[in-house]
Amino acid sequence: MAGNAQPVSTEFGSSHGHAVRATSIIGGASLLNIAIGLVRMKIAAIVLGPIGIGTIGLLQNLLNAAATAGGLSLGTAGAREIVASERTGGPPSASAARRAIFVTVGLLSLCSGFTFWLFREPLAGLLFQDRGKAAEVGWLAVGVAVIAAAGYQTAILSARRRIGDMARLTMLSATAGALIGTASVIIWQADGILPFILAAPIATLAFGWIFLRRVPPADGDLPRDAIKRHVRSLVGHGASLTIAVFVILCGQLAIRTLVERKLGASALGHFQAAWTITAVYLFFIFQAMGTDYLPRLTAEMGDRAKAQRLVDGQAEVGILLAAPILLGMIGLAPWALSILYTSQFVEATDLLRYQMLGDLLRLAIWPVAIALMAGGATRHYTFAEIIGTAILVGVTMVLLPLAGLAAPGMAYVVTNLIYGAVIMAFAHRLYGIFLGAKVIRQFALLAACCLLTFAISLNFPTAGAVVGSALAGLWATFAFFRLRLADLFVTRGTKLDMPSGVGGSLEP
């Protein structure tokens, strides 16, 4: 490392400052995406009501599940393959990995889209109990093929750490998708749901190729044996990740189906509203982990001390950035649902609060879970996800008759407690990685604040809103100074540990 900073400060700047920079760039784009998405869903809620929002949730979940299965999660597995190959074999090996990703993604895109279209009738029967909606479901095949194809773009931009380009891609695709999707719903109402869903992935693929042209191409002449070797590795790691994500999405689909059958179509719309809020508001943190943190951690997994610093740095940044959101949403849940959707969605208040508590646990777990992916322990990661999803669905089934719409949120909290214990055990046994004492103290303090706000809000909503807002302000102030300090160590001459040859830039 360069500069005159003390060792402790240098480590602080390296682990935290890098995470702050990446999260600020990706997060800024994602915040704009959030604003656009909120306007988009607000208009859809006004035009279509809870039943229409529920239908959007079912179709979107089916599309995500099919695209995940068809694309073999090569956006994530491919980025890891390129970085790991460059670390061990240099640029030629990375070029072979890139060529392997291109070939694999192309074949998967065509096959997955065609296969989905062939099974449109049974899928319509499973989802809606109406095979007459096969044509409507069949159009999702376009989205399946497009999302699978976009995995190549994600892998290259992420591996080369083109964070600025990925931020621009997020903003452009979100804007174009929202304009087209919103116009479709306004003009065609329920008939505009399909364009509403498909517009964003198509825009992502179109804009992605523009940014991909800015990345230097792979070497021209590459040995076929090397490409085949990378294809096998990609398929192996990608299949494990795909099974994990596919199980998660199928679990979410099962929960949506249970809610609709047990509580009705309107309850499904309420569930979708709360689930969307929790996913959207914390998306920018999880996306930054996937686009910047995963490649960096992959490059450093051979050095346990550096890997541990990266895990702690990313975990602390995630907690600090999410704290104001979690506290504010727990306290202001009914008002947030009414403003972001309509007053019809206030029934999802308790569900939203429980989901925020579950996301608090997920934030602490996720940096450690990514260490399993970075180290290649995808089977262990997949096993943990299968266990977690089984618990989520099972507990939801048990609690639905007792707790009603709040049941999936309660199950989400229970799931993350058990899932987190499994993930932590695997990471510590395989790589000696765990959460540091400082991160645990911050997490415990934030958990106490969230539980206090939650308890007050259940019985005294107005008082809960005041307490939640006040605590959110205090955490936002602390986060600003803490993360600003990390950024200063980077900008004032402390050189970041960058793996040789990984390339790319954090510059926006």
C-alpha cells in the first residue's frame, strides 16, 4: 500500500472505502431506479388495483424463476470464473473464460426461451388454474431468452469492474422500461401487463451491448480445450447457483400461491406490495455486493486476512446504509404503503414490518454467503438456500391460518435465523471467515433499535413512527460520518489493494 497512513487506517480505508465507493456508484443508480420503479408501481396500483398487482407479481416471479433456470446464473458464475481464471492463469485464461461464457450463454438463451414456450399451457394451468391463459404466459418466453442473454453482459462488466457502466445501464434500462411499461398499462390496462413486465429486461439487453463494446475484446486465437474446460467449470458452478436461486424463486411462487388460495386475490396484491418494497429499498446494497464485492473477494480468497477484512468492510457498509431504511420503514409502514401504493394496501403493514426484521438478518448474513460463492463452495451455498426455502414455505403454511397475511413475514424472520447459522458455520469451517466483533456490535445495536421501534409500532403506530424516524436520523448521521471517514482514507492517498490484472475502474 502507498501513502503514510497507519496500518489500521489503511485497512479501514481499503476495506470500507472501496465498498463505499462501489456502493455509492451502484447505489446512486439504484436509488434512481427505485424512484422510477415506485412511480411505475404507483400508476399500476391506481390503474389495476390489488388484483392486478398480484397478477404482475405471479408473472414476474414465474419469469424470474424460468430465466434463472435457463441462464444458469452465468452473470454471477461467469464473473467469478473470469476473475478466478485471471488470478491463476493470467489474461489468456481469462480470455478463454470469456469466450466460454459467450458460447454457453448463447446456447442457453435460445434453448431456455424455446423450452418455456413449449410448456406454456401446463405453466398457465399451474399458475392460474386456467390453460386458456397459455398465450399470455407464452409471451414470457421472450423475457426468459433476453434475461439469459444479458447474463453475458453482466459477467463481463462485473468481472472488469465497470461499475460506472453498470450504473448507467441500470438507469437507462429502468427509465426506458418504466416509460414503455407505464404507457402500456395506462393505454391497455390489464392487457398492458405483459409489456409492463417485459420492457425492462429488453431495454437492459439493448443498452448492455452498447456498454459492452467499450470493453476490450477477448484474444482472437484460443485453444478449444481451454474453452471447453471453462465451459465445464461454468456449468458446474452455474448449475449449483441456479439450483439455489431457482429454489428460492419457486419458494416465493409457492408462498404467493398459498396466500392467494388461503386469503384471496386481494391479499396476494397486498403481499406483493410489501414484498416489492422490501426488495426494492435494499436492492442497491445487494446489487453492489454482487457487482463489485464478489469479484474483489474472489481475487483475494487465497489470503485469509484480506478476505476477512473485505467481509467485515462490506458487512459494516451494508448495515450502516440500510439502518435508516429499516428503522424508517418499520415505524412508517402504514404511511409508506398508502403513499407508495394506495390506502387499500395498508392491510400489509404488519407483513412489511416483519419482512424488514428479516432483511436486517439477511444483511448481516449476505457478505458471508458471498464468500462461499467466491471460494467456489457453491454446493454448500446451495444446500443452505434449499434448507432456508423449505423452512420459509413450511413455516408460512403453518402460520397462515393463525396469523393471516403477516405469516410470510414471520416465517421470513425464522428462516433467516436458521439460514444464517448454517451459512456462518460453513464459511468458518471452510475458509475461517466470520463476522468481526465490531460488525457484531453494530448489528446488535441496530437490532435492538429495530425491535424497539417494532414493539412500539404494533400498539402505538404514531409513537412508533416518531421513534423510528428519530432513530433513523441518528443512524443516518452516524453512517454519514463513519462512511465519509472511510472515503477520505481512499481519496487522500491510501492506495486500494487491487488484484493484478483484474482491470476496470470504480470511476463513474
